Amino acid sequence: MTRPVLYLIATAAGPTQHVDVGIRAAQAAGWDACLFLTPTAATWWADSMAELESLTGHPVRHRYTLPGQSGGLPKADAMLVAPLTTTSACKWAAGITDTVALGVPAEAVHLGVPVVAAPFWSTALGAQPAVGRAVETLRGQGVRVVFAEGEPHLPKRGGDEAGFGWGEALDEVGRAAGGGR
């Protein structure tokens, strides 16, 4: 039996330094995890990209493919955008899909693929009016935006970034996908 496919899409927030923890948590929850990174997040893992590809068994996507190229990934059954920054939330809600990490979930939610987003940002950044509007816009499109315990966090107090709420976010993906993962 094949495992359902989860696209884990990580933006340039602190917990992305530990995205391997999220991948392992998704795999432990029964998902075949494929990883997408924003271009900035990809630079953080540039020296360890092979490690991530070995862990997932798939290429890590961080830019759009050229015309005629395949992305090399199976079709997603669900998507988790985590951690999600305020910048990426606002761009996504505005329809700015200049990175594959934003374009894939922006399209998928309108194709019926369950999409969950788990923000990681400070109360100061979250206080910007555009951020609240972006969250409501994403929710209005069908994205399940879930804040893990402790989020948003106080400025300069992101906490234990390795302890980001992967489990909470994956539980919501399981509910969104209609299963008890």
C-alpha cells in the first residue's frame, strides 16, 4: 500500500532550520513527505540539500522548473505550509506566486487539495494590518490556518525553534485530508 503524499512547504522562518524534524514527524504520521523551500530557506540548507533529498526520497523543490521539465514529485494528497512567515502569507494572499513554494499551494487549494498553513511570527509583525487581512483571505480561500501553541510569539522570543508545533500542524493536515493520521 502506498502512503499518501504530503507536500511540506517551508518558508524562511527560524524553524525551517529544523525542517528535517518536520519531515520525520510527517513520515512517522504515515505521509510520504516531499519538501519545498522558498529560495531564502533553500540557501540555509544549500550545503545539506542531499541530506534532505535522502531523508524524503525525493528532490527538494525551491524554484520553478523550466518549460518541459518535470518536478519529479508524486501528486500531493495534502499540503502543509509550515513554518509560514508574514511575508509569505501576505504575498500568497495577494496572489503573488513568484516562488514555487507559494505557487504550488496557491493553485492547489483551488483544485480541492487540502492545504494547512502554520504561521511562525512575532506579535509585532502579526500586528501589521496586512497580516490579519492575509490570514482571513487565505481562510476565505479554504486554507486552514492554524497557530501552534505559543504563536504568535513575542518579538525576539521565537522560543525553541526546533520544538515548532509540527505535531499540531500535522494533526490538522490529517483532519483536513479526512483521515485520522
